Amino acid sequence: MNTLKRIDPRRPYTVTAEGLKRITLGATGDALAMQFNMPGGVVVHHESSRPRRTTAAPQRVLLVAAHADRGALDDHARQTLAAAAFIADAATEIVLLVFGEFTGDAATSGADKLIELPMFDRRQYAPDDELNVLAACVAAYSPVHVFLPDNATGDGDLGRRYAAAANASIATHVVEIDAQHVAAYIHANTALASRNLPDVVLLAPNAVDPKLPFVGAGERVVWRFDSATISSKGAVRDLGIEEIDAAQLALEEADFIVSAGNGVSDVPAFEKLAGTLGAAIGASRVAVDDGKFTRDKQIGATGKTVEASVVIAFGISGAVQHLQGIKDCRHVIAVNLDASAPIAKRANLTVIADAQETIAALNEAAAAARKARGTGAALLNTTAAPEGVLA
């Protein structure tokens, strides 16, 4: 049976470290190389050292702005940062403006300077304040171009609002980019329209490979601004976020998923773990066909395609159809007895262990942590928290 994915040869190219690539069949064998001699049955990937992109004195700036989520940039934001780094010359500095707390490595992602604004939590809605901060940063650094990911979680809206307020040229849903031009789909995605690089670039997802052959300087900048000038008194009121049980979320909307395969026999224990972790439940086709889970939980080419930040796959071998369903997930953790299973090649972390035993151990650890936390709370006013309390 032919398992090769059909690819439209007329699709836009992807910007990679090797240049422009119009047809991308996936990661190379070198990118999937793993080391199996880690202690505790854990398999991880290691990056080789990379050179600095440039050490020349900067003469111009490219500004990249994005929201962080739990201290990190998502794939779309890192692709946008990589786009700026790819088209920058030796005299160009890449400045990264992060709305929210950022604990990642800005240099590895290609940034030369990092401005972190932890007061802007992604769970809060403050569009006017963010617009004022972005405008102030542009005034301070005078970038020749501003890049943002064109998403529905704040960055795309911020880029459009800034372009309108500054009367700047803008290109949205950009699927092709280089140092001279950008392009986007028109006519129901049947044609491409291109123009010179505008003031504001809103990049579509997967237009750029975020894997860089170089690093940036990664300098953290303490940027102080006049809060009275930045703070807005507009009519926008944040009503907060209404939290619901993760089990009620559609898999396509879930940010954290635990997925079960043929190696999971105790379904109640697995569901208990999902509830403890606050994760949505997914399953492989084999587990669904066996009647362990309903069809709406199936992940794969014939099920749901998910884009979660984290997927933990218990007892899933990783058939090509299942891998297709998790291809856009940020972090994949595999628990499997077979270190050579296909899922191990996709996983960022592989635990070589029995899935059922691991689920039981995690449930026991969670129960112990809850008990320790309860004991610590009772003793909080009289003594320090006991050893073993998990924050």
C-alpha cells in the first residue's frame, strides 16, 4: 500500500536553512537521530552547537512580536522569528518582543535581543495596552519591518490594529517570504498575490521552518516605559476566562492530550490520570476499534488532527496514520516498551517502560502529592512544608 502523502506541487515554498523548498516530505534521518543510552529508559534529542548568525555592529532592526504561553513561544511564533532571522543580513539585528513571561532560550530561536513583558498574561485581554506597548517599542528601536504570527489568539489582531493606528503598510496571511517580497493566497486559494516587503508582516503558519543553522546573541534587555503613557483607559473590559472540564473539549481545541493505544488495558486508570492532569482524552484507531474509546476520541488520518502543546502517548506504536494526526503538536511524549517504535522517532521524549505500569505509578504519585500538599497546608501556620511536597 502506498503510504506517501500526496503533496500539491503548486503549494507555496517553505523557507528552510537550505533555502527555499517547495515540496517538503518531512524531517530527514539526521533530524530524527536519537540516543538510546540515556539512564532510566529515557530517549531525548541533542542539538549540536551552532554559530552566531552575525557579530557585526547592527545598522537596522527587524522587530518580532508575539505572545508567550506558559513561558514559551508556540511553533507559529518561532516560525515568525525564524522568518525574520532568515531574511536578515549581517548588519541587521533581530529584536524579539514577548508579551508574557518567557523562560525559553531566545538565542536558540534566532533573537539577538529579547524584551520580556511578564505583566501581559495571555489569559488576560488588554488589546489597547498591548497596542500602546508595541507602538512604544517601534518608536524606541525604529525597525524597518515588524513581524507577527497571523493567528487568532491575539497576535494577528494586534498586528492589524498597529498597522491601522500607524498608517503602515501590511500583508496578512503571508505564505511566502524572502528579503524582497511576500505573497499570500487570493481567489479561494487558487492564486498567489505578491508585493514588496511591507512595514508589517503577518505570517501564516508553516511558511517557515523554525530550525535554524545559527543562533542569535540572545541579549535580555530591561525595557522601562512610562506606565502612565502606556496604560489605556479605553472601553475594553476583560471578563476573564471561563474554565471547563478538559473532557468536554473537542480534541481539535485541546492544548494537553493524553492518548491511549493498544498497550493500555486499564481504561478507568487511564481516565483517572487524564482527570488528574486536566488533559483531554485521545486514542489510537486500534484502541477505538477494540471498543475502549468512542470514535470521536480517535486521533489520526481517519480521525482527528490535533495541535496540542503536549501529547502523552501511552502504548501507541505510531502507525503513519496516527503520526499524521499529531504532526502539528508541539511536544510529544511517548511511553512504550519498544524503543524502535515509529512513535519514538516523532517523540521529543520517549520513556521506555510499560504503559500500564507507568499510568499506575503516575496515579500513585499524584495521590501522594495531593496528600502531602494537604498535610503541608495544615502545617503552614506552624512549620515549614514537609519534605516531598510537590508545588
